[in-house]
Amino acid sequence: MEIKGLDKLKELDVTKVKDWIKTKLHKPTATNLQQVKGINLSKAMDWFKARFQKTSSLIGVDVGTASIKFLELSQIGDSYQVENYAITPLPLGAVIEQDIKEPANVTKAIHESLIKTSFKTRNAAISVPDSSVITKIIQLDATLRSGDIESQILLEADKHIPYPVEEVSLDFQVLGVNPKNHEWVDVLLVASHKDNVDARVAAIAEGGVHPMVVDVESYAIERVGAVLLKQLPGQGLGQTVAIVDIGANVLTLTVLHDRETIFTRSEIFGGMQLTRTVEQRYSLSYPDAELAKQQGKLPDDYTTEILEPFKEAVILQIRRALQFFFSTSQHAEIQFIILAGGTALIPGITTLVTERMGTNTTLANPFAQMSVANKIDAAELKKIAPCFVLSCGLALRGFG
């Protein structure tokens, strides 16, 4: 299902939506050869390909404030391999608060990445932020035939969507009989304003990538979360884990309990604030400040006067986000924090979060249990792995 966007906060019944997504995206696994009787050579080869051959993939394309991240994976049996990746900087102002303001610059960056990186496919999975999607569960008469449900959805949409129906893209899925009243069925309604997603798709497609899937960020994070949780003691089973992705301008908290998303929240905060401080303190242009920050070529007082206070600001933002989660849920603690995004690369930030929050904190590495193509420098990829959490979740969408 292609999920598109509205500039309104998502209304989400987490349990029902996730149950539907699992059913919607599930693909049956290959049958064990030893359990197949009377198999012929052709069937045996089909099984072998399903089990061991690399399947076709999607490029996970994460359009951020400061850069675009591209990731291409392949699947061999139950394992994944990194085939290609790229990070292409964006000029300041091209993307503001997750909204593409300068499509031409995004298109140019994508085009440049495709020239420099030999992706095996041009098909891609992209995402829209949760804040741009309305997801609503409505009730319809259980006696309606499948052919009548769509017509009824169009009539009901006006009650739940703050835009004319002709201006939005709609999708729906029947979830099942309402548990409280069997005369009704619950239907998941997903709505988005056409302009919001169409503009995003157009900018990306113009660069030479073919968006085949438009996903919601939190769904992609949960998908890659399954990979990250396997690296933790207990592997997330019965545990509450927070994934904190801090990019250039947006901090996103995703909380998973027993491997399922139960909370997500975004705030305007990120590494751009640090760059702005460097820019002002040392009278540099923004690009020069960013470059000096990345290369570590800053005056001696940078660490004590700028970096350490920024680290404290990171702690404060994480604490606030978690406090909001605790105040709106039945959970009183979390067992692990996983840090992701470019800001997570700041030296010592993981240790500081562990000490100040009193919670075991680790750096996100979605590639820890994946193999890497021979042409890729595995050590270099590991250094920037936290930046690829969202793009990895999108790339995994290609495998169901």
C-alpha cells in the first residue's frame, strides 16, 4: 500500500495497524527441500533460487535536511548483504523540517549519486514523516459487500479528513470484525494530500530513481528495529526499547515494546544547531562551519565552549522526549536506548547518554549481522552506519 501525506498529526491505533501491516507485508518462506516429496529438477531449482539466490531489491532513499542517504541490499536466504550505499550532501534550505523546499536541488543530488554509485536497480522505497499522514480506524456495516465498501469509504472520508476528497489520496484495509460490536467491521483509512507526496515523488523521480513504495517513517523504523533488536541481550522480547534518531534538524523517538512500535514523536532539534553555533562563534559561513566540524579543524576552546554544552542539550532533548512517552503510556521505564542519525556519531555521546539517563545505550548499526559486497570498505561503512537506519528500513521493504 502506498501511504501518502497530510500536514496533520497521525491518529493511530497501534495494535490494529501493526497487525494489519504484518498480514499485508508477509511473504511465505521457502519450503525446506527435505520436506518436499517427489520433487522434480525444475522444482528443486526453484527452491534453490528462493533459498540462496539474491533477490531483487529496492534502494532505500532517505531525504534528510542535510543529505540524502541511499542504501541497496540484497537477500540470500535469511541473510542480507549491503550492495551499494551513498550519502550526498544537500545545500542549506533544500529540505526544511522534513519538507522539500527546493526540488531542483534534491533532483540534482540524486542524479549525482546515481552517476557516482553503480546501483543495480533504480527502483526505490521512499518515506513521508508520520506528521504528514492521517491514519484513522472507522467502523462500517459488516453486511456491506466488498464492492460497496469503497463507495462507503468515500462518503465517510469527509467526516475524518480536513480536505476535500478530490484533493487527497485514499487507501483502506478491512481489519476485521469490531470486537465490541460484531455488526460492524473496523476499517483502516489512510489519507494524504496529493500535493504533499506527489511533489516528493516528482523530485525524486526526476533525479532518475523510480519510487515504487511510499512508506511511513515509523513503519520503516520498526522494520529496521527488528534487525537492531537482535543485537541486544534479550533481542527485544518483552522489553521496551527506545530508538532515538537525531539528524541534522529533527530528533525522532520511536519506542518499541516486545518488538512493536507503541510510541513515536519528533522534535525540531539536531546537529544543525551545533553547526550554527560554530558558524556564529568563529564567524564562518555555514558550509565552512560544517566542514570544520566534520574535519575537527576548530579552535582549542571548541570542545569545552561548544561541543560539551551541545551534548548536554542532546541529553535534555532525549530526556524530554522520554518523559512525554512515560506520561502518556503505562510504561515506567525502558531497558535500552539505541542512538541513530548523524548526531549519534559525536565521540562520547553514547557513554554520556548511558551515564546521564541510567539506561544502557548503544550505537545503531543495522549492518552488524549483514555481509558486505567486496567493493565496499566495511570499516568505513561501520563508522557511518547510524546514519542509515531509516534508509535501511526502507530498503528492507523490498523483501516484505
